[in-house]
Amino acid sequence: MSSGPAPTSLLPFGRLAPGVLSGSATRARQATGTHLQRIDGYSLVDGAVATGTAVRSSRFLVGGHQWELLYYPNGVNYLHRGFVSVDLALAGCGEPTATATASYRVTILDYAGNAVHSRIVGPRAFDRRASTWTGVEELVATEELAKTAPFLIKDDRLNVRCDVAVLVVETKTRNKWFMQLDRAINGFR
């Protein structure tokens, strides 16, 4: 059922009535942060953690959201057994939103802090209410990791770095600014 076009008297495309103009300003920016996950006793983790089981980092804050790095030393599932898998998870509770858009780079470092195995993911949508895979299924083959272990693992410790970039969108009311713009366009009333 169509009511037809709106009467033109309801569409004031000329001067606006005083006090009815409102506005807002939206700004998008990127918030960045880095988390270093140190896995002590790596030889025990590598041998004992089952396929599909993650070593979780502590929670860290980037862009107003809490995150966790999930490191799967023996693959995220049986299809990726024989590979190291990694994922970034939106964690936290009490946050205003349960979703975020982010990109991340995960890197296995040598004991001097240099990047050896690295992958970039995203941008991707994250939702803490839904369990969706956003990670890297095959960061490095476990066989390759074993070959490079003398350069990566010192004192039975492996370092994994995660650099995160989160899209932050902020909107603020700007009624005063829009009123000034209206006065500039339409003159003083």
C-alpha cells in the first residue's frame, strides 16, 4: 500500500527552521598494539599439547577491546596436523560491543627478537559471541620449525609476537558546529 509522494510542504529544502538542524561527525582511525607471548618449557608444550588444543596468551587490550592469541603447536585440527596454527580471538567481558574489525600479524621470533616465520591476517570481522576461525592454519610446518629451532628456541623458550590493528569508529554530536554552518549558509535569523 503506497501513500504516494510526500507533500512538498514537508520537505524544506530552502531555509531550515531555527533549532531543527542537528549533526554529527564520524572519525575512523586505527588503534595498534603489540603482544609478546613467551612460551617457557616449549619442548613439553610441543610434545604434550594435542591437535586442536591451543596455548592461550593472557588477555591484552588494543582499540578498546580485549584479545587473546591462540597458539596451536600441533595444528588447529586434524587437517592441519603437522603445522603450527595461530588465531586471534576477541575476548573480554563487560565491553560495550562484542564485535570488532581488525588485522593482525603473527610472528615467531628467533631468540634475538628477529622475525623468522610471519603471516598477516585481515582485515577481518571478529565476534566474540560466534566461534569463527579467523586465523592462520599453516603458519609453519612443525618439521620446518624443528629445523629452525636452534635459532628460535633458547633455554626451552619460544617467543611469538602479535601486532594488532583495530578499526575504531567514533561518532560525536556536533549540533553547535552545524548551527554555525547553517547561520553561515542562510544568514542570521
